[in-house]
Amino acid sequence: MASNVNEMRNRKIKTFNKIKAFDENSTNIYCPSLIDYYPSRPKELKSLNLSDFIRFWEITRQMSKNDEDCYKLVLNLFLKKVCY
């Protein structure tokens, strides 16, 4: 896996209705992915490389009250450890 998060990669495009609602000059057409959150990950996870970050963590909209391995990212998004 490449470790440079700025490399070209496949990305999901936002829905047509969402894009249509933006200013015509907006370039904000991609849905955010876990890779987008890697550079701004919580300080407790700074030692994780990109591969482990993607493998063991996921984005969720709910923070479980009994979940110790959950961090607030932005707005209503949380980073939660995946249990295998």
C-alpha cells in the first residue's frame, strides 16, 4: 500500500443533487474517506501507519457511551476501532 495520501486514488463522487446545490465553481465533489481523516487523526493514534489506520478504524455517525476506543473527528463524525 502506498503511504503518500496525496497520490491519485479512486474516490466516490457525491450525489448529483448535492453537487448541484454547490456553487458552480466548487471543486468539493468527492465524499470524504478514511484516508482523508488520517492526517488529522487524534494524537493518541499518531503512531499508527496508514495501513493499520485503515485496517483497524472506521468512521461512524454515533459514539457509543461504553466504547473507549472512539474519538470525535468533525461535526457528527466519530472514529471507532473495528473489532474482528
